[in-house]
Amino acid sequence: MDRKFDLAVAQVGGIQPSEGRATAVQRLIQLLEQSRDKGASFVVFPELTLTTFFPRYWADDVAVMDQYFETEMPGAEIKPLFDRAAELRIGFYLGYAELTPGGQHFNTAILVDSTGNIVGKYRKIHLPGHADKLDVVPVQHLEKRYFEVGDLGFGVFEVDGVRFGMCLCNDRRWPEVYRVLALQGADVVVLGYNTPIEVPGWQEEPHAKMATHLLSLRAGAYQNAVWVAAAGKSGSEDGCHMIGGSAIAAPSGEILAKARTEGDEVVMATVDLDYSEPYRRSVFDFDAHRRPEHYSLIVDRVGRGDPLPVDFA
């Protein structure tokens, strides 16, 4: 079996509020076609790809925001993306806002195989931001108001012979995410994100936004011997600057490919799944070296607390 394939990350420049889904989907189709022309067999699209990042807006009535959610996937306006992908025989990851038949709201991503069938779904677990209105900031970050915490766990799904682990945006900053996916045999961790330069309550030097973003990808890839592919929205979106920096990281912890612009751009790398094996057989041989009996505090305690007593007498 050939263990190599060409992977594309499709960065998307800002989607303005005036752009409808049909316009956004045409942009995604163009990126899909560019990816296939370059030889890709799978494409990663960003988080909440189909609309502007609406959690930056406050609505007294949260139902007003239902206009940004998908009640079926694919709906009529999204189906052309699925149809074109099936014609090209290329799989993809897509992030969007999901409104379930039961009225639940999730920040969701799906995996679609090369025949156009949905074969995996993830609902975002680590929701950043706040739920209350902040009057002293230029934009809000209201994911905690408009979304529920995901209820599907961190899943790994096979797409055309490759095991993909799924997460979204803020999940990439939590080491437990990569480890849970690696323990399920993930070959590649795929994620979409929307990261603005200014986030309420989160102050960093401007250059640090990109540095910590790339650090998260590199650390997750290296410490778990997986490939990591991250696609972001970028540039100016309704006056809000998104950092971009879509990238692919190797199990060595190196960034193999990274976006050079802040607009629509295809980033490519050849993924060799066998490249992970030396790491999995040595420093990160989980069977040989992990000691989960000593890690219980990670799941027993949510926040920081006092040191545990140690009997060393």
C-alpha cells in the first residue's frame, strides 16, 4: 500500500457579511479545483467556513443568529461543493454552524470522502470567549453564548484509507486533544480555525498570535507522532483582522508548508504516513513509556489547585 498522499490546506480570506453562502461555496469550489490540479486527494477548509464569523456580534435574541446555522448538510446551497468534490474524487474537511432537529446549536466540522459521502463529524468542545455582553470592546467573542459544548467526543475516522482525527480552532491549544486522537490511531489531525488579532480578555503582543498558533500545531504533531493540518480564515473580515497562517506540520514538529498571503490560498504538502513510525517506535512509543496511572489528576481536576500530598518518608 502506498503510504503517501498529497494534502491541501485551503486558507480562505475574510467572508464579509454581505456574501451569501452561494458566493462562499463558489470560492471553496475554486480552492478545491486548485488543490486537485496540484495533485491533492484531501482538502482542509476553515472553521465556520460558509459565513462570516458571527460570534463577534451581540444579539439580544439568540434566535436571530439561526440564519448563520445549517439545518441540513449538505443543503441546497452547499451541495455544489459536494458534487464537485465527488466529480474530482477528492475528500475534504468542512467547518460550519449546525442547528440540529432538536434545536441544539454546535460549532461543527465534517469529513467527506472522495465519493461525496459524510463519514465523520465533530462538534467543538473547547469553546473560547464569553457569554455576556462586553461594552468596552470593539468586537465580541460569543462562542459560549451561541454554541453548546460538543457532545460527540474526539473522533477518528477513516477517509479513503487514512485515519483522520478531528478538532476545531481553540482545541488545537489543548494537549489532551492530540493525545486522545493519537491513542485512537490517528494518522493526521485536521482542524479549521478563526483567530482574530484582538480577542476580548486575551492580551498578547501582536507577533505572538502567529507564534503560539504555530507552536500549538508543532507541539501536537511532535509529541504524538501525527501530521497536523490547519486551515484558517484570514485577512480582513468585516473590519476584524484574522491571523491566517494556515499550515501543515510533520511528526518531526516542523512546519512543512505555510500560507504566504492573507487571502484565498492553497497550501500543499506530501504526507508520508510511514514518516511517523520511527517516532512511534522510539521516544513516543506509548505502549513502552506511557504511565497513565500517574495522570489521573488531568481528568479529576478541572482548574488549578493545591499540590497533592506526597508520602516520601
